[in-house]
Amino acid sequence: MHNQTLAPHESMELHEALNFKTLCLAKSKLMQGLVFDQELKALMQKDVQQSTQAIADLQAVYARVPFQAPIPQSRPTPILN
């Protein structure tokens, strides 16, 4: 099978889905510490596992985008005051 690239609009939609799924994963992980009901905590843990797998799958597809931005070597200094 030959390696096809995604169209620009598909790449942007994939990027948005990846960002959304990453945000959902972070929220589920953070909220687990606030939940005391074991059944709800188990559901949240299952969501974390499924989200992690979904992100890995999306990242595999993301490798086919026609454009990629380089990752900067230095990060901006945070403003603290």
C-alpha cells in the first residue's frame, strides 16, 4: 500500500481532534483525584486508557499530514509578575 498524504483541511481537522482528545485525557486524569465513588473512578480510568489508545492512533495518522511545523528547541520564559 502506498503512503497517501492527507488534504490540508483533513490535516487541520485531525489536529483539532488530537487536541480535543488530549484535553479530555488531561481532564479525566485530573478529576480522578477528586472522585470518591469507585464505580465512577473505574469508568474514568477506562476513559483514560481508551483516550491514550485513541491519541496513539491519531498520532499514527498525523504522520501523513503534508505539512509539519518544527518543534522549537527553546521554550519561552514564563512571565511570573
